[in-house]
Amino acid sequence: MSDAYHQLLEATIQHLQELKVRGTRFIAVSPERLTALARPRPRSARPAAGAGSVPTSPRPVAKPAPSAPVPTARPEATLPLLVPEPSAPVIAAPALSPEAKAAAFAELRQRVSACIKCEHLVAARRNVVFGVGNIDTNLMFVGEAPGADEDAQGEPFVGKAGQLLTKIIQAMGLQRESVYIANILKCRPDTPGQSAGNRKPTPEEMQTCIPFLHEQIDLIRPQVIVALGGTAVEGLLGKTVGITRLRGHWQTYRGTPLMPTYHPAYLLRNQAPAEKRRVWEDMLQVMEKLGMPISERQRNFFTRG
């Protein structure tokens, strides 16, 4: 199958997973669409059933009929059948006016600030860390969760890792205020019995909080998302593959190009020039994707010469 099909497939599955997290258990699909999805793909290079479509049964069928029954016993079993054909576009909500967008963002901030879904996080937090930056930007950075400094100030990436992120953004020729920065979690993960340090958010915490981030992304509509660290990738894409394998390789979040890279905190622990260069190479890809000018000096950052 083409790369476009795989990107569309991944984006659609991510959208369905998000709906499931929000409590959606049924999506209406017309009989005509189900009939179309049951047909073998005409462009398939192999005549065997299932070669160009998602199988609805573990056993291949030689000649699937257009009226083949669709299993509906469990929502999980029907999700693959809801994947549109390669030519079908991903339907997005219409863009909001600047005024409506600002109002929607303000309303979202108010809801996030009043959230008490995770009682243990509510009891331990000092501030809700909503996000910061330009809501009209084309570039968004997503981390995993606030730390102690972020919890104290109510702003993401203000500690040592945040200061390094700011330097990376400036090296790209941008300002921190010109992009948008957010986290998977809006509250600092509690650390009972610890006076310092941080911990990784649990899958349950991420599942509870990430709809807020999805709303932020849907309102901002960035052209590129940078996922900082494996937890951010897991939260956005549901992938638990190590960040070492994913970084530098473009992914897709609901149709938006997503670049996984190391979290700045990793670079504070491992300051080898080679590791810094890897992150910078990821940022060069982001700059190229956005059509930003890249100087020869920028291209040669962290290279021996």
C-alpha cells in the first residue's frame, strides 16, 4: 500500500482511539459505506482476499461478497472496518475565527484549571499547568508532565530542561513566545514520600488528561508537532516503542506531521555532542518541513570541523 494510505490509516485509528477514551462506544456507519469497505480493493497487487483491506475474519475468503456481514459484537472488533479508503479525506472541523478561537481556548483553560478527575494529583498540585505560547503558531512542542518548577510557576518547561528547550527554539531562529508548549498531563505527577524528583505519568493518568491536549491541538492546528520524549509519543500515538528507535522518523497525529525526539532532560543527563547533534538533526527536519530558512551555520551545529 502507498505511504498516503498508511498515514491515513494511522490518523484514523488514532482518532478512533481518542473517541474511545472520551467514552464513545458506537459510531454510525451507513450500509453503503459498510458495503464499500467489504469489497476487495481494485488496486491490490494480490488477488487474495484481504490483500488491500483490513480483514474482518482471521480466515481469508477467496471471493468476499459486497454484502458480507460485518461483526458488531464488540466495538473493538468493528474499529478496523471504520477506516476510510485511501481516497477518502480526513474530515476536520471548520476553522474558527480569531475571536472564537481565543474564546474557545479561554473556556478550555477554565475547564482544565477546575479539573478534579485525578484526586491524588489534585491533592498534591500547586498549580495546573495548562500550556503557554502562541495559539496561532504552526509549531507545537509536547512534553510529558510538569515538574516541580513547572508546578510552582504554572507554566510548562521553566526548569533546567525548559531552559534548554528555549535555547533549542532560539537556535531554530524562533522565540519561545512564537510557538506553543504543552504537556500530556496538566498536573505534576505526585511523588508520595519524596521531597524531590519526578515520576512518569501512569497510563491511566495520561488517558484521563490527554483529551485536554487533543482539544488544544485541534484548536491550534499546528503544521508540525514535536513530541519530546517517549512518554509524549506514547500519549499522542499510543506507541510504546523506545524513543531511540522512533526519534528522527516522521510520524502522523491525525493528519499532522509529528517528529519524535529526545526530551531536553535527556540531554542534560547525556551531554555528548553526538546526542545533541541527533536532536538538532530532528529540528532541522522540522525546519525543512515548515519551509524555514536554514543557514550553513545552523546546519553545522554540533559537527566536528
